[in-house]
Amino acid sequence: MLFKTAAVAWKSLPTWYLLSQNDRIIPPETQQMLANRMKATTISVVSSYVSIVSHSF
């Protein structure tokens, strides 16, 4: 059975993006473009791809 949704949460809930400045897999410019497209609050750190692991807030 399929159900239709009235609204999707990701369109109305706030979002955040942790931008890794030294990422060699996803360029920082691409990360910024994705964050802007998501309308996310961006936090930038000097870190590699695994910044979520190496930077505890």
C-alpha cells in the first residue's frame, strides 16, 4: 500500500552543513554550492573529508 505525503520535512526544517576546507574528495566550492542549494547554515572548518569525526563541537 502506498501513502501520499502532505508535506516533506526537509523543505521546512532548518539544516546545517559542515564544510571541510581541506577536503580532497568533495571540493569546498562544491560543498558550498550544495549548502547554498539546501539553504543550510554553514560552519567551515580547516579539516579533511572526515571533519565530522575529527572536530567535536
